[in-house]
Amino acid sequence: MVARGRGLSVNALLLEALEAEIERVKGDEDFMSRLRALTERDRQILDRLAE
């Protein structure tokens, strides 16, 4: 209903919300630190699988 009320497709509304959330978390140092740790952990897992 929100998308329709704003004259947007659901996809456009979701993209808009996702872009806003990404901008919000970019300034969140705790989030970015957790994200870096998770990314490093995933990289290590992928490296082991590639062996």
C-alpha cells in the first residue's frame, strides 16, 4: 500500500529503502566492524573450500 500510495512500484520502494539503510549503516562503526569481521570469516571459509 505504501508503494501504491507513493506512485512507486514495490521494487522501487524496496530499492529506496535499501539505499537509505545502506547510507545509515555506513556511519555505524560497530556495524561496520562486525561486517568486516564477518567478511573476513567468509573469505577464510571460501579459501579453505578452494584448497
